[in-house]
Amino acid sequence: MKSLKSIYNFLAWYYRKLESIFIDNYLGVKTSGIISTIVPGYPDVYYCETLYYWHLRKIFDQVTIHKSDVFYDLGSGYGRVLFYAAEIGFSKIEGFELRPDAYALAIKNIAGYRNNKSCDITIKCMDVADVDVSKADVIYMYNPFGLATLKKVIEKNAVLPKGIQIIYFFNENIECVNYMNSLKWAKVEKVRKLPCNIYTT
Ligand SMILES: C[S@@+](CC[C@H](N)C(=O)[O-])C[C@H]1O[C@@H](n2cnc3c(N)ncnc32)[C@H](O)[C@@H]1O
């Protein structure tokens, strides 16, 4: 029985990987791969990597989206989530990325995506600690950095308008998710079977 489970897990992983390659091709982008270089002056920057589209569908199925909503990805990497956000109907989409090499790839991807679709996507190469997130309706973070930067982002934006949804995919980053859970939210929802919470202000 154990080996049947591992066959199923392998097939599920393979399907998700192929699906992501297919969707990237369809959208005219290339958003997979890992960049793990050190960024001088930023000791708690995590790898540049991304989830499969399968995960994104699962996560965003639990997010309430309105037509005029603004989406921010804090640590936007190659831009996969920006394109996904455009596909599911956000009206304005902004990404913020510290790594110049990931930023350059994302800019190239935006050009490729625009060949196929009209959209309002922008990315800035900057530290998220300097971002005012109060204009966003939905904020996404896929385990981008450690506790020091997470605290800076939250403390800088301590008073946020009501109703902002913050998607936080924490992987095994218990320290950071404990910090998020310790704050006061109107609602906290767990994404089923994923290490991801949705916090509503
Ligand atoms: C795990 S990746 C997620 C990429 C993207 N959100 C996605 O899901 O496809 C985290 C990204 O956050 C970026 N990052 C880490 N610290 C940052 C900071 N202080 N300011 C901006 N970006 C940062 C990293 O360079 C990396 O590209």
C-alpha cells in the first residue's frame, strides 16, 4: 500500500510540473527555476522560486476577489503569481523584487505576456520594507524572507484599511507564521492541506 501511495505522489507531482510548463508556454512566460545567490546587505532573503499553478489555483479559490481589486506580490520573483493574478481578474497588479536578476527575468516575462494579453502589471526592483501596502486589496507572500523583514513590513504598515487579505505561504517557516498568528486580525483562514494562511485586516 505504501508503494501505491508513492506512485500516486509521483504522478501528482509530475502532473503539476507538466501543467505549469504548459501554462507558462500558453502565457508566453518562463517563470520556473531557482536563484539562491546571497544578496549583500540582506541576510534574510530566501530563494527565488515559485509554486506550481496547481497550488495557486487552490490558494486563490479561497480568496474573495472584486473587479477593481489591486494585487501586490511582495518578493515577486519571476512574476508567475502576477500573471496568475491577471488571469483571474485583478485590475491592477504590482510586484516588488529585490534581486536584480529575478527582476530582469520578470520584466522580460511581462513583455512576453503582453504579446498575448492586455493587463496592468508593474514590477519594481526594491526592498519590500519600503513598500506602502495600504493601496492593495490582496497581498501575496510566498515565504520571501525571514522574521526581521516580515516585522519591518508589518510594522511599517501597522494601520491598514479594513478588508485587506494577506496570503502568507510559510513553508516550514514556523517563526514567521507564529509572528503572523500573534497579531490581531479580523479573520484568519487556513488553506486546506497547504502551509498557507489568509489573514484579513
Ligand atoms: C520564494 S520567492 C517567491 C517569488 C514569487 N512571489 C512567486 O511566488 O513566484 C521569494 C522572493 O522574495 C524576494 N525577496 C526576499 N526578500 C526581499 C525583500 N526584502 N524585498 C523584495 N524582495 C525580496 C526573493 O528575492 C525571492 O525572489
